[in-house]
Amino acid sequence: MSRSTSPDPPADLLGPVQGEVSWFCCGTAWGPCSSTGKGACGTCNSGSMQHAWPNTSDACWAITRPDSCGVGLSRRTCGFRHRTTALCSGVSVVTAIADCGPQTDLFCGERSCCGATCADNRLIDLTPAAYSQIASLSTGLRPCEISAA
């Protein structure tokens, strides 16, 4: 992927994108998570099928800057549904945007693999309930493909 120097977020995701999936806690206590904030959309809960996306708004984009890692991601707002497919197993989960994140620019070049299957750059955070549908929480990061649901 080439690095983008445009300060503007891309207009649309033209197809599936590969990157890393991680998990995060939000909302009421669930599994390994204590109670915490409800996220940028005000609806996030660790026990729900939800995720954080790095391009939910101009303010979110200014923090996460996936373009600094050479990744163009479409603007999608609260409630938009993505399908995240674990490249290790082929298992997928459909989740709705409930927060801004991850801060992709802090993880440029980070790589996770399972065998010879790898992906770079942390692009999506799932709630623990959603992540546990595609991988064990103990893995922390997995290579994945993200598409519109």
C-alpha cells in the first residue's frame, strides 16, 4: 500500500480491507471488563456485538489517522454494520459501530500472524463479546478482513 498524504478522509471503502482486529472494553461490566464509558456513540457495551471504527467523524479521524499508515478507510457513522472475518479461521461476525478507534497511527506496521497468514495495522476494535465469536480473547490481535455487512 502506498502512503497517502491527503489530509481528507477517503470518501468510500471500495472493497474489503485487511488489517488487524483487537478488542476493547466499553459500557457495563462484562467478562474481563469493568464498567467504563459508553463510547463516542453513547451506546457501547462490552457484551454487545459492536466495534470501534477509526473514521466515524472528522474529530475521530483527527485522532486515529489510519492514512498515516497508508490505509484509506471510509467514513462510517454510529450504527453502521461491518463484517469482520478472521483470516486464521474464516469465521466472521457482524457488528455495529459504537465508538471511535483504534488509534491506528500508534500501530503503523504492527503485524499479527497465525502461521503464514498475516495482516498489518490495527484497523478495528471489537467488543469482547464480538471478538470472542471469531477468536479467543487471549490472542489479543488477529489478522482479519473487514467489509460492509
